[in-house]
Amino acid sequence: MFWDLGGKKSTQQDLTNAMGSMYAACLFLGIQNASAVQPVVDVERTVFYRERAAGMYSASPYAFGQNPW
């Protein structure tokens, strides 16, 4: 898909092809990552609802606590 894409930039069609290829690649990676994270979020959501109903904390501290970095 990206073979020799940087060298081809003489026409508007070449630029459109490059932008379309990058868009498709980013879209694919985004969907792939979202589908990988979805089962984890499904399990964690029930934990969050239970802890929020108990009055432990609000959504912001829980979201920051889930951050891996």
C-alpha cells in the first residue's frame, strides 16, 4: 500500500492516493485497537458501576487510575 509512496507526488491524484492510504491505515489501526480493548472495558465497567454506587469515587479518578502510563 505504501510502496514508493513518498517518491510519487507530482500530481493531485498521487497526493489523494497518499492521503487515502494513510486514512485507511489509521482507520484500520483504530478499529483494531478498539476491538482489542472492548472486552477489558466491558469487565471494568461493572466494577466501576459497583464502586460508584458505593460512593467510593467519581468517574475522573477511576479513569485516571485505569491509565497504564
